[in-house]
Amino acid sequence: MLSLVVAALVIKSLQPLHELPVDAGTNVPAYMYARDAQFEYLATPNGLYRAPRLATSLPQRIAFEGEAVHAVAVNEGALYVAKGAVNEAATHP
């Protein structure tokens, strides 16, 4: 529970991300982060965002508007994205 509150506070403290929805209850959405040499990426419940530096620039949604993106990773120049429904029962025993 404490980690969810801390994650929400960290996300809320990043001024350029103030337009991204963050719930203040116990049902805090998950935001995943990845970066490569040029960009930082943020997977959100409302699409995939990208910015040269998330802490200092306004991120742009680059894909999956209105779709839940729950994971993002970069490996050897390739961007990997997982989206869609997550089976909560399988991920949270």
C-alpha cells in the first residue's frame, strides 16, 4: 500500500505529467517506465507516452490512445509494449 502511495506522489510531483490521470485512492493505476538513448517512455492506462526527458518536457502520446498499456521495455534498440486487460487474479494472489 505504501509503495502505491509513494508511486502516486512521485508521478504527481513530475510537473510535465500533470495532465495524466492519477487516482488518489487505493486503486492507483500502474505506470511503467523505460528509456533508450533518445527518449523516455511511460506506459499508462490511456496509452503510450514519450518525451526526450519526462522530468523537463511535456510527454506526447505516441500510440494506443484510450487503451491500457501496462508494460514498456527497451532492449537493443527495440521498444516492447504490452497492452490490454491484465488478469488481476493471476498477478495479485
